Amino acid sequence: MNKLRFTFSIFIGKLAFLGLKLLKKQGTALPGKIALKIYPNILKYMGNKCDKIVIITGTNGKTTTNNLINHVLSGKYSVVSNIKGSNMIQGVVTPFIVDSAKRYDWGVFEVDEGSIPIVSQYITADYMILTNFFRDQLDRYGEVDSTVKLVKSAIKPGTTLILNGDDPLNSKFEELPNKKIYYGVLKNKLSKSELSVAEAIFCSKCGNRLEYNYLNYGNIGHYKCRECGLERPKLKYYVSSVDVESNKYKFTANSLTEKNSKFVFRYLGLYNIYNCIAAIAFSYENGLKYDYVKNKLENFDYKLGRMETIKFKTKDVILILSKNPVGLSEVLSTIGYDTNKKSVMFVLNDASADGKDISWIWDADMEQIANINTINKFYASGHRSEEVALRLKYAGFDEEKIKIYESTKENNIKNSIKNLLKDGESKSYVIGTFTAMPVARNILIKEQTKEKENYS
């Protein structure tokens, strides 16, 4: 270890972070990127500061599960975590630079699937949580089988795997020698009998079509292959019932040793129940008790565009990140459960971080919104706003309710958001892709600040 170079990399990383804060930037990745340039092995030594490490990866749910676990652990342990969603190697290094404690009980990191092999060169996870695998940014990752192989190749023998047992693609990890713990959600009032988005519906062993007793979202549910016998594994942790009351979930969680534990989670989306049971499984495996975990989950707040609510005097605006067909389908399904009159905006960008290929919106089940009569206006915005409007038209949505903000016009996102704030609806949803969400959020925060100054 070159101690001088190591120390210098941290110092310059801290300077970069302070500079970004002065510019009112988040500084979630650049400090780590600079430090890595100066000292490429920095994560190896930073990771040694953690007594234990948990990594969360998969297509959807990484940030929420990561933040839930961070929230649960922070009540009892010292924790370092990339809770702001920057999940490549530089995003894992940055929190160590920003928070310069000598030791941590836990390191909690969400890691982008494509970055797992790189991060795993430097740190070994005690636990790895695998949420799900869907097609996502095809021009970057390729087909989903390639992503699964990439993650699988990087898992070290000593890591305990906590897997979503309802995802057929997670069966590919069964042959690994690692200890495995499965979680899932049983059939409930919100379960479906038919696929809305055809993702990974063929057996990973023999290639024949899978059969489902029920589905909870996408291809996630109770599956079985009648040809080779592959089926959902036995779940150690599972949710047995889900009810929606007052725009909140009431659900019952179970383990092999503890039954009928009641929880309330105040953010809709059945995928969030999977995020919750993953966090519960991890917590119970590490000795945390029901009353403590229940209190933590029920007092959890979303931030940074993951179902975050930004409040105005006459309107609540809910921000939702969406970047693949299954995610978008479930977001629209969630909006359908909200009985309030509302407006919706979809900000679709095609920057490199979003994926240049935006054909995925045609694979999403947008037809379902044609039947949501509580949507009074739908704003199409972003770099590919016209494509959003066209998809809505083919989905059968009322064209008179669609407002298009031309992609070639300057400030099209800003102008669309300003009009959304004036549209007379007491509730609005803003759906955005990876680069669109922070732009939309910053505009909304500025407008919120202006409103507070005007009424102060």
C-alpha cells in the first residue's frame, strides 16, 4: 500500500466533494471517481473498514432495498452506504470519502449489475441480496441472461445469498455452493393470473415455457416447469397477505420460525412489498427483532425520486423513477390503485445513462391506463416526448388528455412541469428515466422554494 498516494486520493476526493457542495451538486460519484484515478486500489482498503458488508443488486428495487436496510441498521449500528443511488464503483467509494470514520459495523451498498465484477475485485460481501432480473438498457447490458451470468461469475464462495425466490432467473444461482436464503410473496388480492409483460417466461434449465399459479408483477410469482421439474424454491421468508387501505399497504410477513407479523408500508407498488420482505429477511438473519424492524419500516421515507412526494400549497407531486418495461408497467398499475383525480407526466430521455434504445416503452403494459378514468391530463415530456405521446395513442388513451412538449423546444421539461403545477389537480405523478428524474426533481424543488418564499 502506497500510504502517501492513498491519503492524497482521499484528500483530493474530499476537496472535490466540498466544491460540488458549494455548487449545490450532490457529489455522489465524482469524488470517488477522482480518488480512483489517483489510487485505483482505494476500495480494497476502504472496504476493510467495515466489519460486515451487504451488497444489493438486480434490475429493480436496488435503491429502495438499500435504503430500507440502511434505515433499519442505522438505529443500532454505524453504517456507511451509497444511499443516494450512485451504484457504480465510484459511487461505492464516495461515501467512504465523505464520511471518514475509522470503522463501521456495516457497509451497505447497492451495486449496478454491470459493476458487480469490478466491485467484487476489491470487497467481499458477507451478504448479497438479489432482487430480480429484467431487460434493462439493452444497448448497454444486452439480453438479461448475459446480466445474470455477469453477476453469477463475480459471487465469492463465502457470501450468503438472499434471493427473490419468485424470480425464475434466480434459479440460475442454485448451482453455486453459497448458502442461500429465499424470500417471496404468496398469492394475494393483487396477484394476477396472466403475464402483462413477457419477461423470462422460459425455463432456465430446459428452455420450455414456464407455468404460473399466479403472478405478482412481470414474471415474478409462483412458477413451475412441467418438463424438467424446476419450480420456485421453498421460501424461508414470505408475505402471505396484502391489503390496500388509505393508499397504504397492510401486509403479513412470515418466516419459518415467526408467523403472521403485521406491517404497514405507506408507499404503493407491489414491488415495494418485495423490497420490504428482502429487508425483513436480512434483518431477521442478523438478529434484529420484529418490533424494532416494524417500527423502522413503518417510519421509512422515500427520497431522490423513488416515490418521493414534493408538497405544494395546492398539490402533491410524486416522483417515480422508471427505466424498463416491467418497472413502467408496475408504476402505471400503482397509479391505477390511487383513486384520487390526478395528472401524470412521463419524462423520457435517451442519454447514455438512460440507454439510447427507448423501444422498451412499447413492451410495457401501457394499455392499462386507457381504463384509468381518474387521469385527467397526461404530459409527454423529455428528449423523446413525441414517442411517449405516440405510445399513449396506440395504448388507447384519450388523445384529448395528452399534452405534448416538443423535444426540440428549449426547456421542454421545465415548461411541462410548470404547467403541471398549474393544472388544477391536487395530485400529480411525474415518471422519469434515469437522467430525467434529477432534472425534474431540481425544477420542482426550485418551484417549491419560490412558493414558500412567496407565502412567507
